Amino acid sequence: MLALPFRIGGVSFEVFLATICALPALMLFALAVSLLASVLTQDNGTATVLATVMGAVPCV
């Protein structure tokens, strides 16, 4: 499914490779932020909010 725009010709091979490399890195970042927030707090709701804030800070 991910290769469909590349196969149709909508994106270049470089963009396709960049996407393939970025998605696992993004998944590991989300996992690390979630785990860190879970370790720092004891409440599930607080961990969710903290993980959202910690994940959004690099985007700013």
C-alpha cells in the first residue's frame, strides 16, 4: 500500500525511500516517548498527556 504512489508515478524514488526510512524512526520515537512518560508518572491519564506534550515539543 505504501509503494502504490511510487508505482503510479506520483512520487520520486528518493521520497519513497525517505518515507520508508522515516516511518520506523517515527515509530521508535513514539515508543520511547510513551515509555518515558509511563515511567515518570503513575496515572494512565497523566502519562497520556505527558506523552502527547513530549511528542509535540519537537514539532514546535
